[in-house]
Amino acid sequence: MPETVESAAVGAPVRFAWRAVGVVAVVAGGLFLSRLGRYEFGGDELYFIAAGRQLAFGYADQGPVVPLLAALADVLAPGSRELLRLPALLATVASIVLAAAIAREFGGGARAQTIAAVCYACTPAAVMQAAMASTYALDAALTAGISWLFIRWVRTRADRLLVVAGLLAAVDFQVKWLAPMVWAGLAVGVAVFGPRALLRSRGWWFGSAILVVAAVPTVVWQQRNGWPQLAMGAVVRAEQLATSGGLVTMPWQVVLVTGPLGALALAGIWAGLRDERLRPYRFVVPIVVVGLVGVVAGGLRPYFVVGALPGLFAAGAVFVVDRPWRPALVRGGAALTACSALLAVALVLVLPLPGHLLRTPTDRYDQIDTRSKLFGPTGWPALIDGVTTATHRIPTAERSGLAIVTENYWQAAALETLGRDRALPPVFSPNRGYGYFGTPDDDTTAILYVGLQVPHQTMSGVLTHCTPIHRIDDRLGYPGVNRNVTIWWCATTRQPWSTTWPSLRTLPLFDGTT
């Protein structure tokens, strides 16, 4: 009788290469730590801090975990970029270790484990994952952790692993809404390729129940607020296609995430389908392929597949290590790895570039992503100073009924977080998650509108008699921050903000680029 995946023998576990993998993790972590505070606050980072002060079970564009961590960092060390980004760095180091741990489960020895760890550490994805606070930094590590627990179950059949996987998935759902798709994708893979005993285990059912129960508060919040998270899918796709230049360039976007060592990840997919040694773990392949197709053909964020990279590098490393390659190929692989490592080190040590090297205005949306990576976000002091100046131009007697409304959520987050010592009027924005943080009081008599468009074109139902009183427009400034920004002093139409605000909400980030 031919051996099936249900009965396929899984080899005895090899020792984990703690020393070699530990060196990789420590070196990479130390390198990433050395530049942790070098980038200025990103717009999304400021938004995380502001969102953490408005803690809720759900948000329009994310779960509550990252805002909670950001708010905690801001309480412990206000203004500390290092503490804010520390969870992202730790998640990156965890992903490096998980790459080696998955290689061990695949039967890889110390060499394969070390190669898997090194390859993940040298990807542009890891370099950027550790650079700034983000949802993807945590999601990638949690996704890799869930995959490792499923893979480890194949050898140990310990149901507690699937319960822990359910806990990780529940936490991940509070970071990004990708966790249920990962969980379901792994389950479908198991149903198709086996071992189907996993789906009959109490651990899988307990883990699934944990995920479902943990999702209820967020789902209820979404339902009560019109399911903004679902609408964000189209927004994310439009932003990604604007960043990349269209679907035709999406394969290149994946290459930019994996770097030259993406070739080993492709080898990992091939090994998962063809290598008999990896046959018991073939259930992981479908979710990886679906994710890649979603990115390449659907225009989704390339970093959506980063959580699969530890497993792919692990499979690729196990596949290539034990084969009798020609010496020239071995030397070529070693040279490629060395070049990737040098590139990663150079990116960490050199970036962000000094501002005086920026000589070209940022006019297109696709330029923003490149500028953010090369130079980092800039312009917050100019924005805050400009709004402070505009506030002081309002007669003192008229400031009691004054509020600030910004066109995009980055502007609002910067004013609330970095401008909290300026005694500014209360800040609101109808954009993205900020649109759900509250509205101006109904008795507000005047608004300082901070934006790029004329306010009575975007908020004609509540604003009237708008007069520009300050302009922030640095030719080389950051769009929407210190470039092409006008501050308007507007009277209100006396329409209740509480009733008109829902119709003013917007999800796309408008920054004036094309």
C-alpha cells in the first residue's frame, strides 16, 4: 500500500542550531537597533499613537494591538521613536529565528537552519520591517509563528500547539484582518494535502474557537460603523497600484521585498511541491501561492506575503543543502548571499539619506514611497509651526469656539502628538480612522481647516466664508505635510457636526500628488 501523507514518516528532530542562529539574530538585531531612531516619525506612526489614545475594539483600517503598543510607548517615553519601534524590531528578530525553527522541522541541520535565518535577515523586507512601527511588522512574525506551529504539529501531534496557534491568530486578527485568511488557507491546504488528522484534532477546534471568539468585538465594531475595514480593501489596492505604477510592475514589487535571495524562496515553493522530504508539509503551499497571486494579479501590498518568507527560505535551504551542486553553483550561491548581506548592511547604515541630497520635488504618488524609504518622512515642525502661527492670528475673543479640522489623518495625528505642547484647539479629521475618533462640538463657531483642497469644495455643508490665513509650501517639502498646504479660517454653517460628520468621512489619503 503506497504511503500517504497521513501515514508518511516524519524524521526524528535534529538539534536546533542555537549558537549559529543566535549569532545571526543578535547581529541582525544589533544592526537594526543601531538605526532605530534615525528615521523621523512616520505619518502612520503618529496615527498609531493618536489611535491608542482613542482605544477601541476596532478601527477603520486596523486592529487595536499596534495603537495600544504605540500609546504605551508614548506614556512610558513620550517622543521616543526607539521605544515606539521596539516591537517591530523584536518581531523581525523573531521572524529570523522562526525561519531557522521551520527549517529544523523540515529536517534541516545546522547549515540549513543558518542559511534560512541569514536569508530572511538579508531581505529588504526584514530591513524595513524593523525600521518603523507598522502593522505588517507584527503580522509577518505572527503569521510565521502560526505556520511554524502547524508544521511542528505534524511531527509532535501535540494539540497544545494548535491551541497556541489559535491564540497567535487571535492576536494577529487584532493587528490585521489577514489572520482568518491564513487560518482558513492552512485548513484548506490540510484538507487537500493532509494530514487530515489535524482537522479532527481537539487542538484545531479549540484554536479555531479562540480565533472566532476574539474576533467578535472587532466584527461588532465594524458592523456598527458600516464595515469601513472592507471598504479599505479597494483603497489599499488603489494606493498600491499608484505606488507601483500598475499591475504590470507588481512582480518587480515582490522582488523588491525579497531581494536577490528571493530565488531561494522560489526554490522553497518548488521543494514544497516536489521534494518527498517536504511532502508532509505540502499543506502550506496553497496559501503561499494564493498570497502571491493576490499580490501580483490583484495589486495588493507586496508585504502581505512577508509572513510566508521564513517558511519559504526554510524549505529552500533544506532543498539546496543536501544536493550535490556543481562547485560553480555553490560559489555563485555563496556570492549571492554575501552580496545580499552587504546590501542589507549598507541599507541599514546609509539610510535615511541626508535631506540636502533631495533635489527633485515629490509630485507623483509613486515618488512618495521611494522618498519615504530613502529620506524618511520630513516636515512635521513646519506643519505644526504653521498651524500655531495661524491659530495666533485668530482674535483671542474668537478662539473659544475654534477647532481644527485637517484634510488627512497624518496632519491631525502630527498636530495632536507632536504639537501637544502648543495649546492648540482640539483637532479632528474626517479622514480614515480619524473620522471615527469624534467630531467638533455642535456649538463650534469657527474652524481652522488644514488641507490641500479648498475647504468649501470638500466641506461645503458645514463651512462657509473661508479665508486663507497661512501657507506652507516648501518646493522640496513632503506632500501634504509642508508642501502645498493652506490653512483656512472658516465660519461654520451651524449645521450640527454630529449629524453631518458621517457624510464627510473619507478613507483614501489625499496628499496632493497625482
